[in-house]
Amino acid sequence: MRDTVQEEIIKQFEGLEWLDRYALLISFAKELEPMDAKFRTEKNSISGCQSRVWIISHKEDGRLMFHLDSEAMITRGIMSLLMKVVNNRPPREVVDLDLYFIEEIGLKSNLSPARADGLASIIRRIREVAEGEMN
Amino acid sequence: MTGHRKDFPILAKEIYGKRLVYLDNAATSQKPNSVIDTISDFYRSDNSNIHRGVHYLSEVSSERYEKAREKVSSFIGADEPAEVTFTAGTTDSINQVARSLEPVLRGNEVLITGVEHHSNIVPWQLAGARLRAIPMDKDCDLLTDSIEITDRTKLIAISHASNVLGSINPVREVTRIAKEHDIPVLVDAAQSIQHLPIDVKDIGCDFLAFSGHKMYAETGIGVLYTSERFSEIMPARGGGGMVDKVTLEGTTYLKPPLRYEAGTPHIAGAISIGAAIDYMQGIGMDKIRRHEHDVYSYARERLLETDGVTVYGNTGQMCGSISFNLENIHHYDTGLILDKMGIAVRTGHHCAQPLMRTLGIEGTVRASFALYNTKEDADALIDGIGKVRMMHA
């Protein structure tokens, strides 16, 4: 199923050269509110990524809110897009969500297996959190 | 020394529409036509198993395999080909030594340096040895005066050149000190065999390990040189092709080197090392060293004079790798952006986490050079860095 937030993101990246796509991700990264250092712990980090990534979440009125962060700007930009797409949805919706925008803006096919694995572990963690919140 | 780039067909490739600038040679080198053709010709005309057959092809294959061993032997200055064992690579070579020496190492100590690759750390730990690093100064230069050998020290295992910093360790000085205490020395030559003329007798080591794929040959093949005085150690691996007599009660082994090559070896891989040696010797190792030194020093100087760039390590004697970081820019971002400009580098800890801890960093960007790299490649890297900085401004 097409999803309006993802459609908007895809439109923003349409027709951009690679370096322009990275420039756009870096600009999103700069806008993202940094995660407080006290949450940047081993427990909140996700392994399997080439740059360190942290994830925290809470529930507001039955909707999930994730905060992701990374020390690398391009990763951080991708995290900011993930937050735009998955946040403010009920856990059930997050579990079922098809994150097709990643492939469509060229991030998945471009990322090497090791890097794609990093992104895959982040998505897996988001889904695990959502599944936990469903019970 | 120019024009060797054309010997490597992959270097004609465009990446994202840009000229490929391949600076990830410490991870693996590209292969010249002569090596690719040798591998392909072997399978087209001579392929057979070795040392067992009675038929024509088996004889030809065995001869080509043993000829490759002779080439390696003379390339590294060994006394005889029997001192050369083909392995699966540097990691396998070091693991085999660790396994063979385990009865001596277990509960004792191996001296290493603070710049080692994990492959010269973990095998010793698996063999039950405790590790101690020889002290180094702030530039990661080894302090050989501070080498402390105790009753528990059973081996010194050091890299010839760092895969991260490119620093060349004073291996001759280390073997000299080791000899005074009758301690064997293993030299990990994975990052030097392709850059420097190497003579095991001159170095004075008992073991020397390196990989084929970093010296223009295939992956999955490597070498372990073992000096004559360790020629009778227990083989790390058992199986066919290495035995004299087998009974259910016990087994006697063949003489080296076959004793250490259980199972069917990577025959084409060994032959590809022979072809790679022919290729390098056709140019001349001294000439390769001079050319690479020129390009390497030029790249290092240009990085050092670039604003906001930190270059790590300095021992004066360097080869291969240069590690650096850009101020306030993550190494991963740098690598991703350079990639899109057709520049292949490596980022991360480079399998040297203890060194990263010493430097107080998570990782670096590593540019590593081979004989086909030129000052033009170094210029492309500097331009790329400019672009990375601009995108983060």
C-alpha cells in the first residue's frame, strides 16, 4: 500500500544525482534534534552498523515515537527519514509498515550487504519495539 | 614507472561514470592480465589434482604447483622450497602456527605490537597464550629498547607493516633481540610483501606469513614460510596428501612442505602467486618500492597540508596505507561520498580495535596504494576530500 509520507520523501529525491542525494540527507541530519548524551548508551545502540546508531522510543496516546541518532551524518539523515515515516503510528501499523521508500530513493540497492545489514538491523529493532508494545 | 595501470583491466572501469581511483589495496589488490590469464589457462589446459596421479595432466599440474613454490622460495630468499607452505592466506598461516605451537604457548606469553591486525591477536588467544604489546611512542613507532622478554615469553609475533598506519616495524632489530633470548619470531608480511623487497634470512625470522590476494594473485591462497629449525613441528591440520603411513593406532607424516598441506590445496591459487611474482619481478621490486614511495609520500604530504585533516602514525619508514580523519566529519560519511566520486577507500577500525583504542578513535578513512597508483590518484583523493568538507560546511 502506498503511504503519503513515503511518497513525499520519494518525490524529494527524484532525479537527484548521488552527491545531491547525500547533500539532502546531510541537510535532514542537521535538522534532526540530537539525542541527549545520557541516552547514547550501549543498551540503546544497534550493532551491525558501520557508524554507531542509537534508538529510544516511547508511547504517546497509543502511538509510537522513536528517536534515532547516529554519529555519521548520512546515516543520521536516513534515521531522520525513518522517524518521519514510522513515528506517530499505532504499534500494529508500525509492525505491518512496508518501508518501500528506502529502496525507491536508491539507498538499499546502493548500500553494500554489510551496510544494508546495518539498516536492516535498525528496521528489525523498530519492529521488535512495536511488537513488544502490541501486547 | 608509469603505464602499469593498463595491465589491470578492472582499472579501465568507470564507477558512477567517474574514472576509478582504487585506493583500497590493503584490503585486496587488483589483478594484472598476466595473472588472470595464468589462472584461466591453467583451468583450460592443465587442471588436475596434484601429487597423486599417474596421468599426464596430474604431472603437469604438480610441476606447475611446485614451480610456484620455487618462485615463492626465491622471492623471499628462503634456503629451499621445502620451507614454503601454501595456506589459505595470512590468517590461516598464523592460525596454523598457533595451533602447532599451542602446547608451548598455552599459559605462556606472546609479544606483539600495539598496531596488530586481529589476525595476529586472536589465533594466539585461541591457543591459550597471554598477549603483551611492545611499547610504542605517540607516533606508533615501536620502542625496541623497551622489549622485555620474560621466562614466559615463547614467541614474538609482529607485523612487518601496519595495515592501518602504513608504518614499517623494525623487524630486523626485533629478531636480533629475540635471538639473544632464543625466542622465535613470526612476521606478518600481509602488508609488506607487495611493497618491499623481502629476504627472510636478512630479517632473521622463523615464520613469515602473507596472502596472495594482496600481492596481485588470487584470494584463498597464502604462504607460510617456516625456517628449517621449526621444520619438524606438529602439523596443524591432518588429512590426505600429508601422511607417510596411516594405521588406526597412529600415523607418520611426510617431510615438509607436504606435511603441512593436508587435503587438495588451492592449486590455481598457488600458480597465480607464481604469476604475480613473475609480474612484480618483471618490473623489479626496487623499482616498485621507489615508485610507490614517491606516490605515498606525495599523498601523505598533501593530506598533511590540507586543513582539518588528521593523519595518524609516523615512523619515517612507511608503505601502503595512510589513515586519516577529517575534523568533525565521520569516517563513514567521508567513505560514502568518496565512493560516489569513483574513489574506493576503506573506513572503520580495519580489524585493529586495540590500535583504535590507543588512538582514542572509533575508526579512520584508509587510503592504501599499489604499484599502479599515481600522483593523479592522490590528487583525486585530495579533491574528493575538499568536496566532502564542502558538503558538511
